[in-house]
Amino acid sequence: YIGKKVTSLPEGIFFNCQYITEVAITRNITSLGGLAFGNCPMLTLVYFDATECPNAHSTINGKNYGPFEGCNDLAEASISVKINTLPDYLFSGCAGLKKIELPEKITRIGNYAFQNCYSLTSITIPDSVTSIGSYAFQGCYSLASITILGGATSIDSYAFTTCYGIRFYDFTRCTDVPTLSNTNAFTGIQKDCEIRVSAALYAEWIAATNWSTYADKIVA
């Protein structure tokens, strides 16, 4: 239990704590340092309700770390319905994370938010999300599908790079073509992967800046 007067959890504060099994990051927390709960081998569940916590990482010896890096048994995370922005690096390096549901209120998925979440198999991005940050899903090898429910207006560099397992991206509910900041957003896309879009926007999609690079993957 973290008391209500605690507003900051600095880097490494609970690093390698052997017997922590569940953590609730409550809304009084405004700063969450890198490796704050790093390498906690028995941590299996995280509840995140820190609505005013823009920072959830630290630079240590020249490298950025998220708060739960190395928690390989962290299989499930729950995000409060009051969260608007998922902080950068929040679940970066959580190799065992299998289940995550993003609430309808989230508008942005931060940079590196799910980087190297090797066990994540599918995810649905709510209609409320307008922006997907750089490297947000980099290295999520087990992801087989991603469904974007229509609100995305921008996708940043390397957002889905090296997601080798994805067989399709479902953009069919999008009513406009999102801005793709760079052609590298889908680096490592497989030959048989499809980017599924609505028939009404197909011509616009394959001609759009940077999307045209993936014209052979885009299907109506």
C-alpha cells in the first residue's frame, strides 16, 4: 500500500523486491521513476490510476528505463478509466505482459509505452486514441493483430517496428487517413501482412504521404 501523501516514486525504489505481487499506482503519484519496480520477480498485476503522472521513466547510465522493466511475470495490467495519456515507457520491457485493456478515455499512447512486451498477443486501440507515439509497440513479437477503432489521427516513427507476428492491422473503422510521420512506422512488416482499410478511403490511403510505401499491403 502506498500512502496518499506520497507523490513521487523515484528510480529503483523497489528494485528487485522479491515478494511484491501486486502494485496500485494511485492518482496521488505524479512522478514514477525508471526501475521503480524493476526486476520484481513475483509481480503479476499492476493497477495504474495516476492521472497526473506524465513521467514514468528515468535515464540511467545513458539508457531510458520504464518503471516495470524486467518484471517478466507481470502478465496483466489494468488502466483506470480516468487516464487520458499513457506515459512514455510505462510498460516497456514487460516481457510477460499478456493482457491489457485500454479505457475509452485515453487520447495518446506514449512513446515506448509497450516496447518489448513480447507476450502481448492482441490489442484494441479505443476510438478515443488520436495519437500513437514513437516505438509504442516496438518489438512486440507475439502481437498477431491490432484493431484501431477509428480515432487515430497520427502514428509516430517506429510505432510498430519489428512486430513480426502481426498478420493484419485493422483500420477499417477509421473515417480519415491518419498522418504517418515516417515510412519506418512498420519496419519489419511481414510479406503476408495486411493493412485493412475501408473501401471508401482505399484510393486516398494508398496515395497518402508515407502510406504509399505500404501500398502493396493495403487492402480494402
